[in-house]
Amino acid sequence: MAKIWENWSGSVKFEPERIEKPASEEEVAQFIQQAIAQQKQPRIVGAGHSSVPLVETQHILISQEKLKGIVGHDSDTCRVDILPGTSIAEAGEGLIKLDLSMHNTGDVDMQSVGGAFGTGTHGSGLKLQNLSGMMVGCRLVDGSGETRSFTMEEHPDTMRAAKVSLGALGFFTQLSIQAEPARQYVRREFCAHVDESMEHLQHLITDNRMFDMYWYPRNDMTKLRICNQVGEGMQDISFGERTKNDEGWLYEVLPQFRDLKYEEMEYAIPLEAGPECFAEVRKRIKAKHRHYVGWRVLYRTIAADDAYLSPFYGRDSVTIALLQNSELEYQKYFDDMEPIFRDFGGRPHWGKKHSLQAKQLQALYPKWDAFLKVRKQLDPDGLFLNGYLKKILGI
Ligand SMILES: Cc1cc2nc3c(=O)[nH]c(=O)nc-3n(C[C@H](O)[C@H](O)[C@H](O)COP(=O)(O)OP(=O)(O)OC[C@H]3O[C@@H](n4cnc5c(N)ncnc54)[C@H](O)[C@@H]3O)c2cc1C
């Protein structure tokens, strides 16, 4: 029976004909083959945390909620095979039983691994890549309904396209990831003034494994969050007041629980441009938006990588994110701020609000054509391309 599907924040809604929940790779392949035979469009959904219509379809929405768990591992290489519907939280719990960990997580842990990789989801840390940087192999049902297997060693070109691929290449039924030995972490939070935070920004970034900063436009204060392995990094921040001190495994201390629904625009800009871009963002918000901007701005750093559609492709980056409560006006705010990010060569987060279309995006990605070539090889008839993907990929 038809039912309206909604994303996490409620800003993306559509009505698929049906929602299928395959429980095995064979069932995924069957649903894709049926879709081909019936000339229906399948789209793959993870936890529904993206706020652009990447997963929209009028036909068959394929959920991966029954494709969960760690299905193989090699303790010598720390490589693990994981099913795509496993949430980041469940991956953390499963990995720790093998004395392993991811290298980072985003701000929350509700996303599916497949969905998080699919949009280049990242945490913060000068030397830490986005989560898809862990991907060293995959199994995928392609646009012909065929199940294929790829590894970084044997198929580097396909893998660089696959890491951040927006569900446009096929359905990943299994992901091989490079994990690392589990270690204990200390996470501390401090409250400080934004001017002092910016004065010390460079040290905060370089002297901690993970650092990020929330700026609150209404009172010009910041929340500074640092997270390090026990015994390393900054122990204290002299100009800030400590508000939190947690110790535990990474998956326990890093992600936060969020129940307040919000909309977000986030752009990745070159690392060196971060402070200047932030100064512009701050100036514009204070001049025009502070009276109705309900929440905060997030500043993070991410290491360069080689995934063709990664917002961090070939450059160490700063991300600046505008967060606005879902119940408040956000579109006018985002529309007015977006040109600032564009002026700094910003690349938008694939899963968050932005207004860019194929032409503008293509100019930001040196390996755009290489991605499209792999897409065409794996899905020549565009089975997985919904209207939104066609628009942003220019197909
Ligand atoms: C509260 C909240 C906090 C967030 N925090 C962060 C953060 O800290 N850092 C950050 O970078 N982002 C963050 N995001 C954005 C979020 O991580 C991304 O939008 C992510 O893609 C959501 O994962 P999902 O499982 O919900 O995927 P979905 O939104 O359901 O899907 C995302 C994409 O992945 C594709 N996909 C999913 N599974 C597969 C598969 N098996 N095979 C092929 N394609 C697949 C889908 O088709 C779609 O194109 C946040 C979002 C919210 C709502």
C-alpha cells in the first residue's frame, strides 16, 4: 500500500509505490531484476538522514534495514566485511568485540554505513579522512542486476568512484573496510568566547586528533570539542571553561544524541581559507540573520582523499555548517549565505541542503568525468538515476 516516506527532518517527502526490505544479497539482486523487468525505478535508502532527495522514487524504495552486521574479518590486517544497513553505532559495537574501531565518526551515529559512505559523511580531524576513506572493497548489484565484486588493489578506478557515489552506481550489498586497533579516548568540551577561540584556532586544530567548534551567533560564545587517545593531545584549554569530560571507546564518546530536528547547509573549503571564510560567515550572520537564526555554526577539518566525488578530493579542508531548527525559516538564510561558500571554492555536502546543479558541481570536481564513466559502465541504462541525480550529475 502506498505510504508517504519522510526523511529524518521531514523536509523530503514522497510516495513510493512500495518499500522492499531484502534480507540477503540474493534478494537484493531479485528486487533489482524485477525492477528492470517491470521498468520501475529502484532507489536505495539507508537511515534517511540526508535532506536532499537522493533516495526519492515514485516506484520501489529498497530499504537495507535487514542487511546488518559484520560478516567477516581479518585480525592481521584489521580489515572487516560489513553489511551496508549496519548503523554507525552498531558498527562501533560490533568492531569493539574484535578489538577494532573506525578511525572517526560524524556527530551522530544513526546513519547506515552504506548511506554515510554514499555522501562522504565525515567527522573532524586534520589527519582524518571522511568515513568512506575506510572502504577498500565492495560487493554491488549493478544496473543490469548483476552482482559484482571490487577491491582497491584490483579496481582502483571503480573503487575511487564507488567510495562516494550517492547510490548512483548500484546497490552495495557488502563493504570491506580498513578498521584500526581499538583504543581508549578522552573527549572534553569547553565553553569560550569566539574571539579567543579563533586566536587559538591553529593550535586547537593541530594539537588534537579531533577538534571541532560550534559557534552560537546569539551570544558569540563557542563550544570547543577535543577528542584524543588517552595520554595524547591537549589536556586543558586555558581560556575556556570545561563543561564535559568523557572517557571510553571512540564509538561511545564521539557521537552525540540529537532529537531536535534541524536543517543544515555545509560546505567544504580549502583548509587555509577556513578562518577567512568563517569571518565572512560570522559578519553576514551578525549583520542580517542573528535575530532569527535559532541555532549554531559548526567548524571542522577533514583530510584530503582520492574519491572522485568526495568534497575533500585532493585537498585538506575545513567544513562550515549552518544549522537551523527545522521549525524555523531556513531557506532564506541558506540562500543568502551560500554565495560566501561559493566565493571560497566550496563544495557542498552531498546529503545536506544546497542549490548547485551539474554545471557548477562539475567545475569543482577534477575527476567528474572519471566518475561519470564508471557510472555508465555499471548502470548504462540509468536504472538508479532519479530526477534529482540526473539534475546534479547532468545526465
Ligand atoms: C542529525 C544528523 C547529523 C548528521 N551529522 C553529520 C556529520 O557529523 N557529518 C556529516 O558529514 N554528515 C552528517 N549528516 C549527514 C548524514 O551523515 C548523511 O546525509 C548520510 O548520507 C546519511 O546516512 P543515511 O544512512 O541516512 O543515508 P541516506 O540518506 O538514506 O542515503 C544517502 C545516500 O546513500 C545511498 N545509499 C545508502 N545505502 C546504499 C547502498 N547500500 N548502496 C548504494 N547506495 C546506498 C542512498 O541511495 C543515498 O544516495 C548528519 C545528518 C543528520 C540528519
